[in-house]
Amino acid sequence: MRRVAAIAFLFVPPLLLAAACGVNAWAGRSWIDPLEWAPLALACAAVGSLLWVRRAGGAIAGLFIYMGIGLPIGMIVEAYARGAVEHGIAGAPWAAWLFQASLGVSLGFYLILQLFPTGAPLSRRWRTLVWLTIATGAVVVLTPALGVTAEFTANFPGVVHPLQILPVGVADVLDGVGGVGTLILFVASAVEIVLRYRRSTGDQRAQMKWFAAASALAAGGFILGFATLPDNPAIAFALLTPLIPIAAGIAILRYHLYDIDVVISKTVVVALLAAFIAVVYVAVVVGIGTIAGSTTSPALSIAATVLVAVLFQPVRVRAQRLANRLVYGERATPYEVIAGFSERVADAVSTDRVLPQMAEAAGRGVGATEVSIRVRLPGGLERIERWLAPRVDRDRVAEPWTVTIGYQGEPVGDLIVTKPANDPLTPGEQSLLRDLAAQAGLALHNVRLTEELEIRLRELDEQAAALRVSRERLVTARDAQRRGLQRDIHEGPEHQLLDIGRRLAAVDRPEEIDPLVDQANATLDGLRDLARGIFPPLLAEQGMVPALLAHIRKVGANATVEASDAFGVRRFDPDTEAGVYFCCLQAIQNVIRHADNAPCVVALSGDADAIAFEIRDDGPGFDVAATPRGMGLQIVQDRVDALDGSLQVTSDPGHGTRVAVRLPIRALEPAP
């Protein structure tokens, strides 16, 4: 139903305008006169119907529909009143009465000013102005409806007012009150528009710009028409006033809302060029022609045309610059931008200030809302510095524009510029940013070197801290090993030697010495076992595989050794062999302690660059992520780190554990 009504609202005004033309012709007037207001009526009807369908604008939609339909109806009623007088038929007084009374309803235009763009007053206080407008409209409507006014007599001479309820004096007073009230309402409505614009942000500010620009053009057209066409100044006003409903529709529906600044800028340029052409023509044709005594000379017109053609491009450039300055604010020239950019980079005493100042210089130079400078760092890392313009709607911006910054043919960063949606980058600004990017290459290269140095220093600090912690753990482990060795010596060989000494002092017969000799030999074997635990001679003499097999047999581990051919025919440097041996011992010890001596495999292999070995067991396993490393694995990690190797521990509950180590080969030699 709403759509059907909107279609009706859209097609009724053209029919009414056609009827107005016919009635004007019947009344003996020019049938073309109603067409002067056709653009306004059609624009109001079209915008009002569209807002009605979209359920946008609130009461503004109804007001536009009323103006689109009421304007041609008023012209029909006026033409009928004059035609009825001319042809002497009935109805002339009532038609004149209806037309004169309906003029007051035009105050609905003030309601559009007061309610735009939301369909509601600016605040609760401003609702009073709406009611005053309605009250004033009632006075303006009822006064000519109930009494004879001077305007009624002037518009319809000889026509008798059908209702003369009010005395003439009272009607004149009320008519004057209505006129003063209309003027006050106009000023108050203008004040409300100004206040609404000053308080608006984002979309609403752009909406107010559309409305204000259209209103200014209509007012300017009326002034221009009054100056150039004093007999009928309403023509220019009638032709330009349709811009108001069109702009209101664009604003309310937010269709290309942020193109308003571009529209204003181009309008200013066209106006300035038109003024330039008019001034040149008047100066050459009228001024010089008056001095020469002839203003109709074709030579003067040709001279004016040639002068305009020669000066048009320079004037257009300056007009565009002035328009941009009026719309977008003060902007620096490309030379000023590049010079200021160089000064900012030169004045920056630290790399921390270089990037922000570069971003600010680029942003202010092209009027951007946001500028980002991205520095590309090794390892896929990057550093980004941003500059943001103050008081900018971040939701209404154009797509970012990016230019790569290079140094000696290598990309070192990017300059990313974002401008308002209503002020896209021009080719000249893009060229300026490319020049800035070319200048920024050395500065970004220095920033990159500084960042790389800082990253390397942080890595060195982390490595130094890890090395300190590792050394502390090694010292702790060695202290623990020394205490264990002391305990083993005290409980074993030392206790046995003291016992041998006591028994030897009590020997009375030679045959009592033999048991003491056997006990001494057993003590010596125990000392040898302790010595092998510190660094087994078998490791130095025969290598890792025999030493591991001997240790496995000694401790009774359920382990097997799988060694590649490289471990059977070659030897490695002592530090590497000791590292492999003790890492394997620690892993086997962990299997015995924590996996109930589950079956395990010690796999040894190697290539030209590294030794790889792993210990796999069939124990219960554990959650690597949730279980902190114990002392045993940490000792293995420290040994691996000391040899510049890598350690990987994988395990899952119920699936055993795998400890894999890879150590670089320092030296290889054939086994003796």
C-alpha cells in the first residue's frame, strides 16, 4: 500500500501541472507560466515519494509530498479564479479565497528547515519553535480566510471576499503579525540549522553540508536573478530551488553522502571560472569598446575569446587551489612538503622520532586522515608507526594507498596513506608521495639497521641469561654428583678400608691375612667402578658404543643399542663423545627411574654434518606440555646447548617417550 501511494504521489504532480497549463490558457494567461515551477514541484514529489517508500526522514517526507502536490494545485486555483472573473462564471470569490488562504501553508518549508535531517527538532527546547511555526501558519491561513487583506485586494481586484467575518482593521493587524512572525521564524530556523551543523559530526555533518550548499545556491540564484532580471527574479529562484529537495533526499538516504565536498569544490571552481570569463568580457568588450566608441566590434569579442583561452588553464589551476583551500583547509605546496619532510628527518636525533615525524609530514602534506610507515625487518618481522589526523571520522575513509620505500634497489618499507572518502588522492598527490618515499629510503634503512641491532642485542642478552642459568644448573648438578660420589666413597671403599685397618691390627696368625687381602681387592674393584662412573676409560679407548653397552650391562637396563656404520669405523672429538655418552646415560637412567625400566632403544646415526641419536622407550609416557622438565632432562638440555645442538622430547600418555638429540660434528677420525 505504501508503494502504491508513493507511485500516486509521484505521478499526480505532472498531471496537475498539465491541468494548470490548460486552466492558464483558458484564463487568457500564458500556458507556459506554470512550467517555471515544474522543476520544484517534480523534485519535491519525487524526493518525498522516495522517502515515503524508504520510511526515511519522518515528517520531512510528508512535507515534500505536500509541496509537490500543493504547488500545482495552488496554480490551478489561482488561474481558475482569474479565468472565472474574465469569463464571468461562478466560483471566482471562493477560488480566490482558497488560493489566498492556502499561501500560509507554505510555512511548511520552515518545518523542513527545523526538522532536517532527522525528522525531529534539534532538542526538546526547539520543539517550541515547531509549535510557533504551526501557530503562525494558522494565523497566516485564517487571516485571509476570515477577512479582507491588502494582498487579497491586490491579487484579485474587483473580487468580493466571500467571508468578511473579521473587520478590515483587525485583518490588517493580524496580517502584519503574521508577516513579522514569518520573518522571525525564518531567522530562528536559520539559527537552528547553524547550531545543528556546529553540533553535528560524521554523517550528520555531511548531511548538513548538502542541505546548506543547495540552500546557498538557491539563495544565490535568487539574488543573481533579482540583479539581472528585475522584472521576473523568481525564474532563477524557481530553477535552483529544486536543488534543496534533491540535496535533502541525498542527505537523508545517505546516497554518495560524502561526495558533497567534491561537489562544493567543483561548484566553486565553475563559479570562479564563470566570473573570470564575465570579467574579461566586460573589461575587453565593454570597457575597451566604450573607450574606442563601439561595443559591437567583432574584433573585441575575438580578443576577449583569445585572452580567455590563453589564461583559462592558469586561472583554472588557481581556482582549483582556492576551492580546495576553502573546502579542505590550508594545504602546503609540494615544495613545502618535501622541504619540511627533509627538515623533520634531519632534525630527528633518534630513530624513534624519525618514523612519527615522517608520517606526520606526509599526512599533513596531502590532508590524509591516517598515515602508516611500515619498516620491513628480518625474519618476517615489521615495525609500524602511525599518524592520525585530529577530528576525523574514521568510518568514512577511502581505500588506503600504498607506495613501496626502497634503498639501493631493495624494498625496506611501505608508506600507507588513507584519505577521506570525499577527498581521494589526486595524481599530483600520488606523485608527491612517491617523491617522499624516494627520500625516505635512507632514513628507513637506518631505522632498519637500528632495529636489527636491537633485535640482535636482545637475542644476545637472552642467550647470555640462558647460559648463566645453564651454568648454574651444571654447577648444581656437579655439586650433587660430588656429594653422591662422596657418599658412595664414604659408604663403600672408606668404610671397607677402615674395617680392613681394624681387622689388620687384630691379626695374630698369618692365615688371617688372606681374607683381608680378598676384601682389599674387592674394595679396589669398587674404587675402579666409581672412577668409571666419572669418566669411563672404555669410552676413551673404544668409543661410545662399547662404553654404552658396558654401562647397560652394569646397571641392568632393559636397553639395546642400534648404531649405524659411522659409529663403528669412526671416532669423534672427546667433548662430542662425552656429550653423547652422558646424555644417553641420563636418558637410560630416566627410563629406569620413571618408566619402571621399560624396554628402550638407543639409536645412533650420523651424516657428514651432525650426529643424531635418540632414546625410545615403551614406558607409560607423559604430557610434555603439562609436565615440567625434571633435573635429568634439564641436564641433557644443558649438555646439548653447550655443544650447539638441538633437543626434542616427544611423549604421550600410554605411548612411551622419545628423546632425540642432534649435535654438530666437530672432527672425525678413523677408529684405531
